[in-house]
Amino acid sequence: MITNIITRVYMIHKPSKLLYALGVLVLTVGLGAFTCAKQPSINTAYIGTWSTQNANIKVRTKTGVMSYQFTPLIIPISLNITAQGQASCKLGDADLIQLNLLRNKGNSDKTGIIYTIPCGQIGKLNHVDPETKKEIELWIKPLTKANKLHIEIRQMGTLDAFPMGEVVLEKTK
């Protein structure tokens, strides 16, 4: 239909073929900008509140060019996922709200990750945590049991995503 309109305009005004092609390109890109990328619906099995009181993780601190120190922490974690694809999370002392639950772009059967939650820059997770500023992501694995959610906590910000730990959360609501 749209190409018919462009063709009619072309026939009336007789612009050059280059101008015609440019018009089609601009119209295609313009219409593409107005189409909304629909957030895939959240699998209902993931919706709810998940938690654990004793998550064992490690914080990585750079101490030199290629050297790191790893500090073990035990923190409580709670995660609430809504049907709208929003999440709120408490990682130790850090409260995170209005986070976006994102569908993993890869094949979850191959990657082992179905959703990711970018948490952004956060501060200390508890009084033992040596890092005052770090970027965190939660990587959610496909469910294998209805009431157990396996997540990986990743410390981002460098070329590699450091796995801080894998945690099993239980569904509480």
C-alpha cells in the first residue's frame, strides 16, 4: 500500500530514481521508528517473590594490572518479579527498584540464561564488602523446579563479567 502511494507520487512528479529510492528508504526507516518493540510476556512461573537468607558470593577487587582480591560475603537476597517485566531486588544492604527484566537474546537452552536484570551501579553489599562502587547483573536460569530459582550474580564493568556466585532462591509468594 505504501509503495503504491510512493509510486503514484513518482509518476506524477517524475523525480530521479535516486530520489525515489531515497524516499522509500526514509519512509521505511521512519515507519520502523514508530513500531514498538513488544516486550515478550513474562513466563508466569517466574512472577512472584523469591528469596534466600544465606547467599554465598565473592566480590572481586582489582589490586594490580592482572591481579585481583576476592572477598567472600554471605548476604540475604530477595527478588520480586512482576507480570509487567519489572523487578525489585534487595542484595544485602542494597535496595534496587524499578529494574527491567530482559529476555536473554540467545537460545536459553544453549546459554543457560533465560532472563537478565541489569542492576546498574551499586555500593557495598554489607560491611565486609570492600567495593564501594560496582556494576551488577542478575542472570536468571530456566526453571527446573517450580519453587526454586537459580540465578547467577555477575560483577560487570570490565571486559569480562565476573561470576560472583550462583544462588538458589525459593519462592515465598
